[in-house]
Amino acid sequence: MDQHFTSQTVSTDSRPAPISAGYASGVREECGIFGIYDTAGGGVSREIYRGLCALQHRGQESCGIAVSSTDGPPKNIRFHKGLGLVSEVFDEPRIASLTGNLGVGHVRYSTAGSTTVENAQPLVLNYIKGTLALAHNGNLINAARLRREQEYTGALFHTTIDSEVIAYGIARERVRCASVEEAVKRTAVHLEGGYALVITSPRKLIGVRDPYGLKPLCLGQKGSSWILASESCALSSIGAEFVRDIRPGEIVTITADGIHSDYMEAPQARPAHCVFEYIYFARLDSVIDGVSVYNARLKGGAALARSCPADADLVAGVPDSGLTAAVGFSQASGIPFALAFYKNSYVGRTFIKPTPEERQSAVQMKLSVLEPVVQGKRIVLVDDSIVRGTTMSALIKMLRKAGAKEVHVRISSPPFLHPCYFGTDVPSNRQLIASDHSVETVRSLIGADSLAYLSMEDLADMTEGLPLCRACFDGHYPMEVPEGDIRNALEEL
Ligand code: AMP
């Protein structure tokens, strides 16, 4: 039998890649990652599947699982990835074929264009020291420069994702140093941006968080298994206990002998956790860096009710992203909460549709108004954010058509003014409705009777004073960011 057999399957599903968003067709990563090592040798692919299902909200465009056995030959890794949801890409026989006690998984969300199976993760790299599987959440701001440097030393790239730059960096360092964790540490010195990584080497599971802690990563345990996941909801989904969050700049290495931690050398970096996880991105039942996502959203809504009250008959939330803040608003104001919309959960995302018209009709496909609830009523409508304004203006039109008397919009985040460079899908300035319009102009553009946003002070309270990256609201990036749009940087090389 060939000792260096690597089995791989990549399903090139025939579905067309989603049409690219008008502003950019580049790769941005808002992903979910999961890693597990059963030190007693039990199979892990089912746990990875379930963990990825729990992280599905973090990415619906592609997914993958890579698994190996720590007592097998060093280059024996099995992986499968494809375009689509976890439940579409993996069926029972496929999961059963991924045998091994160590593995990583990934769900990916990108702003289209590059939704190809080549760009799906985990990345699996065979090199002189064995096999490396890597799953990455985040965005590097210097990926193009790093890749160019690597190409000049002979590297060949198969994808247009920055994760390959990281994987190649680690493999290259590994041949020059004593351990894979040391190779990760040496590679991290060169990485700029936001990233959380889970990596397997033949006998180790490694978790990494950038020195600012921009992207979330936590550690869990279930019997003889150690787990790393983007969010704690993935731990609960497999019945694992939450142990702790991985710290900013931490490299945690899990071996058969236990856990070992090391830290990157980044003296200038201060923790700056992504605020958008609490506002929109993370799942409601997750706790990230000690702060419950549910509590944060509830508090945001309550703060809005205190600082920007409205005379109304009922409070409604935009499903699903505004519902919790709407409950908070209702509790603090005493105005009853009501379901104003029915959501069709079987249609896909509206956010990345290319034109305003398509986004608007996609909103109508996804949400319909419950006329008996809203007819003749003065409504407070709560959502977590206004980005381009498409969702809100479509919903207000629908509410008015159904007979709503007044619509007072309350947004449980400050106005979006600046793009994100670290992997959150916020379009460039020119598409952000608040970046060149006053609150009053936005109000009139979306057709609301009144409009108010959460203040920066209330935002800080909402996340219990956690050190945050709030650059999308205040433009203070935790590190120097490049000028202009870097979304297409790797594809343009
Ligand atoms: P827009 O219609 O462009 O104003 O987008 C606002 C809506 O999109 C809100 O309902 C948000 O919950 C949602 N949203 C905000 N940011 C994102 C994001 N990065 N990805 C997907 N949806 C988002």
C-alpha cells in the first residue's frame, strides 16, 4: 500500500458562481472555522460536520473538511470540499469516508466573483514535513505583497485567497525550524490584518488568533477531544464544554500530551475585537471574548429606546438581524413587541446582489409584511445596521403599502462610514449611504418618519467595555491600512 497516499475529493458542482457584486469581485473572508483532535483516536468527521452546520451563518458559499489519523502515515489526509451549504456538500457516505481523529473544517462567505471550488477551504498542502491543512477566517492587508515575494522565491499558487499565502509561509518556515508551531510563529511576524486560523500537522492541532484578536476563536473540550471553533455555538452543537477564548496573538498547540500556548511578538498590538460580530455577524447564542452576543444586542436596543425614544404603538425588528435589539427596545420603552414580517428562510442572501433593484426584489422575496399587525399602526422598526439603505427603504415601502401610519427607524449601531479591511463585508465608502449623507438625508432617502442610530458610547456599553475595533464607524483602524480598495489585490497580481 502506498504510504504517501493523499485522498482528496473536490466537488465541482455545476451551479453557477453567484454574480459578483458591482463594487468589487474580489475575495473577502467572513468565514467559520472548526478544528478537533480526539487524543483517544476516535473519528472526528461527524463532529466537524455538526460544528460547521452550527457555523453556517458565517458562510454559505463553500465548505470543506480535512481529516487525518495521528497514528497514520504523515501524508495520509482525506478531504472534501465543494460549493454550497454544509448539508448539500456532505452526505452520510462522504462523512463516513473521512476517517481520522484530527481534522479541520471551514465554511466560507466571500463577496462572490471568486466563489470557485479552488478557493474553498481547508487548504491542504503536501510538503517535505508531511501534510498541512489550514482553515482561515479573516483578511490580510498585505497578502498581495507577501504573495509576490513568495512567487519570486519559486512559490506556485493555485488559489486567489490570502490563506494560501499563510499556508505557504508556514510550510516554508517549517523546513527551517524545529516545530510547526515555531513555523507558525515565524510566519505570523509577516502577517498584517485580521485572522483566526486552525491548522493540522500530522500530529498536532494548532489555533492562532491575530495579535489584535480581530477574529474570534475559542477552545472547547469534550471527553478526550479538544476543539477550536470560531464561535461557542459550535461547541454546544457537539455537546462540548467551552474552556476559554484564544487570546489575541496566541498560538495554541494541542498534542497527545496536552495543550501548550505561545504568543506572537507584536508589542505594538492592542486588543481590538471586531464589533461587527456582536452587531450582526455572530450567532445569538454565542459568547465571544466573555460577552454574550444576545445580551449585547438586547442592550443595544434598550439603549436606543432610552436615547432616541419614539411615540409608537408597536416595536418590530427586521428578521433576523434586528429582532433581539427590537425586544430590548420594547422592554426598555414599554411599547409592545410585534412580529411585523414573515421571513421565508428558504431563499438565499440578499446582501450581495449586484444592483439595487435586484437587492430590493430579493428583500421582497425574503420578507413579507403581516398586514393585520401593522395596519393603522405607528411602528418603531429596529435593525442592526443600514449599509446601502436598500433593505430599509424596501421594508418601509412595504409597511406603508400594508397601511402602517408611521415608521420610526432605530438602528442598533452607529452609522457605517468606513470600509473594513479585515474581512467584514462592508462595501467601499461610495456605497455606504451614511458616508456622504446626513442622518436627515438618509431618513428622507429611506422614507422613514424618523431615524436614529446608536451612539458610540452606547456601543461601548453594549459590549461591556471590551476593547473593540470600531473602525467601520469611527475610521480608527487598529493598524495602518492601505489606501484604496484592496479587495481585488490577489486577483490582479
Ligand atoms: P443594506 O440593505 O445594504 O442597507 O444592508 C443592511 C442589511 O444587511 C441589514 O439588514 C443588515 O442586517 C444586513 N447586513 C449588514 N452587514 C452585512 C454583511 N456584512 N453581510 C450580510 N448582511 C449584512
